Amino acid sequence: MKLQQMKNRQFFVTLPNQIVRAKEWKKGDDIKIEIDQKGNLVLKK
């Protein structure tokens, strides 16, 4: 995945289809982003 930046200076990443399908996420789902004790990003539905 690549970190990208929009014109309004916000950053985003695009999740690969394989991950989205494996997690059974759908367009419009709310995904929570957390940082664990090691500094890793954790995505949760």
C-alpha cells in the first residue's frame, strides 16, 4: 500500500481488495483506526 495525499493535504491509503474481501467489509462500513502499544496501526470494524 502507498501513503497518498489529497489536494486538501489529508493523507489516505487504499486497501487491497483481498483484505477487504477477507474481512467481509463493504462500502460505507465504519472502520476504526487504533495504534497499538508497538506503534502499529490496527483497523477494526
